[in-house]
Amino acid sequence: MSSNKNKVVWITGASSGIGEALAHAFANEGAILVLSARRKEELLRVRNALKIKDADVFILPLDLSDTSKAAELTQQVISQFGRIDILINNGGISQRSLTKETPLEIDRKLMEVNYFGTIALTKSVLPFMLKQRHGHIIAMSSIAGKFGFFFRSAYSASKHALHGFFESLRMEIQHDNVNVLIVCPGKVQTNISVNAITSDGGKHNKMDESQKNGVSAEFCAKQILKGIKNNKEELFIGGKELRALWVKRIFPKLFSKLIRKQKPE
């Protein structure tokens, strides 16, 4: 029997990409799903494609930039299912703009969605997990949460911030049977670069070449489920780009030289 059978799993950013793949992966294991994103019509499309009873899927539109709704939305999930076993903070946006051309409001928007939206939802769910004496919180970071890169100053900063928050949280609740996993994907075949925000607030509308050649969202979802089952604290998913993490750790000066020679995209 699957360890996720009948578990209540709340996934943000569930309307596409990794979030959609996670919805299918958990549904295949018999989980009860809460699917959140801004676009209700896309959430309904995902639900209709799942091999799961309608009663076991709760569609809950969510805008991570509006942190004032976190407690209300969490209470809706509790009223619907009585508990939350797994929270997957997958929602977020990326960036494609030079620092010198990016107005401060764009930096604030990225932090509001990727950081404050994520921690607001986590803080609203945490009391229920502590009360029920079990739970698993997943934060979707990125390898950009480990080092910066061209055109991603605000995005990388928002992901770095997640590490500080969730590593601290993990230590504080280590005896409460609530686990924390930080996931750091590298290049995954999703529309994250297409939907990335630019300096004028519009969409990048371009698929990065490295993104196109990345691992599939389905592969990423499977690795995340394995990481949850094995109670991993940090998980790196991707291809050869992950080598950069080890080079940075062991040979920081070499890393600095190599990363600057990479193609900006």
C-alpha cells in the first residue's frame, strides 16, 4: 500500500509544470488533493485529467501575492478534509532581466510571491500540523537558491531566502514530527522561462534552450515523492547542471570562473 494513500496533499502552482506532474503522481498513489494556483480553469483541466474521484480533489484558487488570504484558505482546506498531511509550496515566478534595468517593484513582486507567499501559507498550515503531531512541508527552491546567475538577481534572492527560513524552521520543529524538505530543481521542461517576469513586468515569452533540454516534470515529481518518503532534508534534481553545486562547494574560485563563461539566457 502506498504511504501516500488517503493523505491530504495541498499543492500550490498545480496548474502546470512540476505542480501538475505532482498532482498526477500523488493521485496515482491514492492521495486526496488540494490544487491551488491563480487560474481556476487550468486547475479544473488538471482535475479532469486525474484518475481520482471528484470528492478527493478540492480546487482552491490562490494568488500567492495576496498573503492576507492564507489563513482563510487554510481554514477552507481544514473544513473540507479535517487535516493537511503534506504542503507543497510549488507556486512561484522566475525572472529574466538585468539588475541595472529592473525597477524595485519587480524585486518586491518576486519576493512577495516566491518568499512571502510561501511562508505565509506555511505559517498558516503549521499550527494544524503541530496540533495533529504529523506533517510534511516541502519548499520548492532551485539551484538558483544556491548561487546567482545572469538575469536572475531577484529570483535567486527569493530562493536563497527560502533556504534561510526553512532550514531554521526545520530545526525548531525537529521534535514535533513535522518534516521539512527543500527541493532544488535544475533544468526542468516547464514553462518557467516563458512565464518569467521581465523588467517591464511583462512575460519573457521565450523558452530557454537549456530548459527545453532539461529533465521532464514527471521525472522531477517522482524524485520529490521519493524524497518525501525517504525524509530527505534537501533534494537536487536535474542533469549535468547539478555538477556546478559540487564545484562551488569544493572549488569556489574555479566555480566563479566557470559560471561567468556560461551562456546568459
